[in-house]
Amino acid sequence: MPSVTPDFTLRSTPGWGSLMGFALIIMLEQEYHVKLTVEEFLRLETVADLANAAGVNA
């Protein structure tokens, strides 16, 4: 597994696929009470984007 930094691209994760994306959407909703549409999620590119969507600092 590569080192994960705020500028790490989500889709460059080994084994990335649509199920991992859906799992992250569900995790954001359950853990951070953030509801994203699939379209909104697809615009997230980096760990920093994901953290910003969750309202936390990367």
C-alpha cells in the first residue's frame, strides 16, 4: 500500500473499484453524517477532497 497523503488520488488505491466507492459513500454517511450523491462523490479526487467532504482536516 502506498503512503497516503492529502494529495493521494483515491482511484490510484490498489484494488479500487465501484464497491470501494460505494463503501466510502456509506461510511461518510454513517460516521460523519454527510450524504453525497454518486455524482458528488465522483467529483472527489484526492484524500483531501474526501476529508473536506467529511468536514475534517486532511
